[in-house]
Amino acid sequence: MNVLVTGGAGFIGHHVIEYILDNTDWNVISLDRLDFSGNLNRLSDIMKDRPDKKRVRSVFHDLKAPINEQVSKMIGNVDIILHLAAASHVTRSIVNPMEFVESNVIGTVNLLEYAKTVPNLIRFIYFSTDEVFGPAIDDATYFTEYDRYNATNPYSASKAAAEEMCVAFENTYKIPLYITHTMNVYGERQATEKYIPLSLKKMINNERLTIHYDSHTGNIGGRSYLYAKDVASALLFILNLKDVKPEYPHYGGKCPKFNIAATDSLDNLYVAKLISQGTGVPLEYDLIDPNIDRPGHDFKYLISGDYLRSLGWSEKYNVSDNIPRVAKWYFDNPIWLK
């Protein structure tokens, strides 16, 4: 089995590749443009002591351009496509929306066009985000797979648009597509623009953290944090499902969707305290209303993972135990905080 992983040198992508190597006999082709998000050192880190490193090949390509015949030959035979490559930072999307349209919408369509040429393609999984549903309505409402979009920034809008192109390609060209939504994935070798490594970096440099809260209710902003290896296990679980139909019969669509979601939602102050607990680095912080310093950013996200759990998948890593361990890993490997 040959699996094409786009964004394979990215944070989630390299964890997925490592999980595939550990749990299957599949070969992997990593497709990456090696920009801000892609870093071959991630692949080097996970491959350096492996006897099976020849099972992974890297191909350089920027999906803003179509996959031409030469690149297609370099990729070789493919049975499964996991499309993880994306521009994925809200702040940068607000500053430069077109970059996200080009990377996430045009890039996805170019990959879908390539998928049309792949004979006997078994599965194409598009890796989307909880942010397409917008912020949580309240603390009790969890969005399910087929709820309406409510993008509140260019990043989430670009992911929603790419989702719709995937659905269109399944309907029009019969591409065997699944779509996943996940949220706030954390783990080793993540870019320091993300909350856990960024917070630790600031704490080490004796900087105060900004923790967002609602100045009217006093509630602190939060997320559901899911470990990267749990995400990888969910993707492999989904790939092994047989004859899955969309969950809701009234939906009328042909493209099954799955929320890969953590059980618990944590407020960001609690997460910062877990980072401090794991490393022993003191925590100093200020509570700031995000409407003051971060327009376009959502306060809290909630998606339901009940459907995927009903099929038999469950997360392995307890977040309250695992975040301190991951924070300690960064503390012991400071090169990844540069």
C-alpha cells in the first residue's frame, strides 16, 4: 500500500507518518512545499534511528501549482491520499487572506484534479478543522459533522470552501472522499506560533502570557486539546472502516464526515498551568478580552466526537497528564522553541 501524505513535513503530517510506519507495512510519499509550516528536520528526527526509513520518500511540490506529469512520476503509484497540507494560522490569515485562499482552496483543487488521474484510488481524506463551524454558542452545544458553516476569519473560510470542493468532486467525479474535522492538536515539534510551545517559550523568557477571557461573564477562553498521535490513530481507524455512509440520512450527501475530537474542553489558563507544572517554569499572565486585542479570533470551540466513538475509536492520551509531559519534552529539546 502506498500513501501520499501532503504536508508530511508539517507538524501533524510527520506524526501521521510516524504512526503509519509503526502500525502498518505501508510505504509513504511525503509531499511538501517546505515553507513556514514544513520542516524536514521533523522527518529527520523521527526517522534517524529507524531501520525502515526507506519506506518514506519526500517529494517537493507547492500545491498552488497543479501536479504536472513530472511530479506525478516522482510521486509514483498511490493507493491512499491524506491531504493534511494547509496554511493554518488565524492571525496570518487576517493579515493576508489571499495566501490562505491560494494554499487551502486552490491547493486542494489541484490535489483533487491529481486524484482524478490516480487509477483505483481507495480513499482521499481531506483534513479540515472545527473552525469551519465558528465559535461555540454556549458550553453545552457541540457541533456535529454536518452542521452549518459559520467561518469568522479567512482561515476557517478557506477550509470550509475546500471542504465544499471535496464534496463537489465526490459528487461529480466519484472521488472516494472522507472529510475530518479536528481541533487544537498538540504534540512534539509544533511551530512556536501555536499555544503550548509559544506559552512555554514566553514563560522561559520571563514574559507574561495573555489569557483571553470574557470581560462580561468572567469566563476564560478554551479549546479541546488532542494529542497528535491520537489524531493519527483516528485517521488510520477511519481508513480501515468499511462501507461507511454519512451519519445523517436526511443529509442527502455522499461524502462521510468525521469529527476527531477530544473528550474534555480545557480553558487556556488551566493549560498554561499544566505547562508550568510539567517544566517548573513560573507562570505570569494577564487576562485580556479578545475583542480588544484579537478581532476575528473565536473565543471557544466545541465539536462532538460522539459519532467516531460510536464506531469504536477512542483517544488514548489523557490531556491533563500528557500536556505536562509534552511541555517537558520541549523544555528538554529547546531547539524546537527557536
